[in-house]
Amino acid sequence: MKKFLFVLSRGPEDSTRAVRCFQFAKIAAEKGHDTTVFLVDDAVYLANLGMAERVKCPTGDELLPYMKVVQNKGKILVCKPCAATRMIGEDDLPTGFAISTGVALIELAEDAQVFSF
């Protein structure tokens, strides 16, 4: 089993990157790999599932089905200062999401193959 870290900095405004990030994370998680998606900058808005359910890329792929697999089989971490700036707190996060820090991101990256979107 390998470790994969997907870092997403784009939110609903860039549906293609958001969907692709979670699509590849879903594949890794389904293959049994230790999979983490770390949301930074505007990607933290995707922690709002009501907003995430509206994200669809031009190919027709939808974000939410991919995100739900990662939620269940992997980890989704949300940058603490990015979330705080956008008034998102721990209590606002759905099950399977957690607030985290840049220090944790770097520690995860030390042992993982990293993909950035």
C-alpha cells in the first residue's frame, strides 16, 4: 500500500481541477492506498457539501460521488487558517472531514506521493 496526498487549492470556481483531484483520489482509495485530500485556499469551500454537490466539470463528471468515496475510504483535511478566513469551523465540517495545519501537510508530504491541483 502506498501513500498518496492530493492537495487541492481550487474551489467551485474551477470545477475541472476540483473534480479531477477527487476522481484520482477516489481511484487511489478504492485500490486500498492510504489516501488524503488536503483542501487549501478556496478549495475549503468544498467542505460545504451543498456547494460540492453543484460542482460538475465539462465532461459531465460530478464532484460529490468521488468525494463521498474519499470520505469513506480516505481522509479529507481542511487547512485551518484557510477555513478560518472563510468563516468555516470544525463544527461546519461534514463527517470524514477534519481541520488540519500546514505542519501536518508537510509531514504527510514527507512520506507520500504528492499530486497538486
